[in-house]
Amino acid sequence: MPDDAKVIAMTDESDSLKLALRGSSPDDLSQPPPLRLPSKAALFLDFDGTLVDIAAHPDHVEVARALPGLIEALGEQLEGRLALVSGRALEALDRLLGPVDVAMAGSHGGEFRPCRNAEIHPLADPLPETIARPLGAFARDNGELLVEHKPFSMAVHYRGQPEMRAPLLALAQDLAEAHGAGVKDGKMVVEVVMPGSDKGSAVARFMDMPRFAGSTPYFIGDDVTDEDAFKAVTAMGGEGILVGPMRQTAACWRLESVEEVHAWLTRALADADADAPAGAAGKSPDTENAGQAGERPE
Ligand SMILES: [Mg+2]
């Protein structure tokens, strides 16, 4: 990482300026510096492609055994300022992760749950049959594409049939336009969502809660649907961390893989444990190390 990366500042208002400050190549982003805990950071985590690798079927993702404990421990270190923000329904996240006591927003923010035993607050209207029926028929008539019904959206997965993307997207856009909904064009999936379901609004809703007050938000995500959240955290003085290959993004850091995300999160906890006896100072990643990722700041 070049020396000029050391001038990273949270006061930058433009993404392009941030990119320019981060290094000589605007074509890629550096790894985020270590997260030092305790910290006044708030951490928002996408699930698929970020905490678990994407599988051929959404139900077949492998959840690392250590993941639920890792998320919960980080949440504790951040005094509750950690939330999962996923396109999946909360029911699916609960099923895959088991009882994890952290805040969650599901269905791209359509479902909002401030802590494990709290009620789910719907932030969007249910998806009408006038959208669900034709979308379901399209999936059935075109090679039995996998349909995922969610409370405020419907996703059609076309993994293995990339040629279906164009007609599926066209239908989704027509239906969305006719019924005031939106379309998310994700990785091997097209989803029609009701207004109110986007990850940026979910992050903003969490940040309005007292326990998130005054914190600096970081969002880690891989998909184009995470760009709303990258923009939201940036607007609130925070930063986005893209997972996966470089692309056009509002994030300003990048981790290559789910494995790197796990390593980054695990390291934050390990460092916190190591620092604990001496009493760690509260610092957020932006104020810490600006040097090579993987090195502890002096
Ligand atoms: Mg994702």
C-alpha cells in the first residue's frame, strides 16, 4: 500500500476524493485497517457472499461453526452496535444461524428487529399477488427457476441459466413499474421488492436508535444491493467495505473473500482480548493504522 494512503480522513466528503487519497491506483481498494475494539464503531454485516459463501441453492450455504459466536462476541464488544442487514427473510437467518443475540434487518430492510427477542417491525407493505403471480409463472415456465418468497419481496434465482437474466429482468421491471415496486438485480438473482426495503434505510433506522448514537458506521457487503448501504454509511461519516472482486462501488475498502471477512472480524476480537488487561482505548478503524493492512498500528 502506498504511503499516501496515510492521509485517509473521515472528513472527506466525496468518494472520488477518498479513492484518490487511498492510493495511486483508483482501480482497486485497499484492505481495511484492523478494527480496534472497544471502539465507537457500528458494524453492519451483509450475510450471503459476506459471512457465508454463496451456494447453488440459498438453503445450502455452509455456516462456519464459529460464525454465530463470532458475531455475538463482536456485538458485545461493540455494546450492541452490530447488526446483520441481509436480503434474506429474518426467518431464514434465524434458521441458518441459530439463536444469535444481535440486531438484524431482513428482506433488504423490510423486516427490522432491534434485538433477538424483540418483535419484528415491518418497514414495507407485503408484496401483492399481482406481482407474485406472474413472476412465479415465469419461473415455472422457464425451467423451474428457483423462487424465494419473502415477506416484502420475491426473488427468482437463475443460477445455472444465465440466459434467463434478460427476460426475467425485463418482466420484473415491468411489474415493478406497474405496481410501484423496485427491482434488485443481484448475483444470479432478480428480486422485486416493495418500497421501504433497502439496506440503506435499514442502516439509517439502526443509526437512529439510542445505542448507535454518535457511532461511526461501517458496512461490509458484496452485492450491488449493498451499494445503498455503502452510500448510507458514507453519508453518515462511515465507510463501506466491499467483499469480492473490485467493481464500481461506493465502498472505500475491499476484502477479497468471505474468508478474509472472517479473518478481519476474528482479528478484531483477538486484538481486543489481547488488549483487555491494559485497557484498550476506544478507537475506530479510521483513526487507526493507515499503513499496510495486517500490521498493528504503532
Ligand atoms: Mg450479499
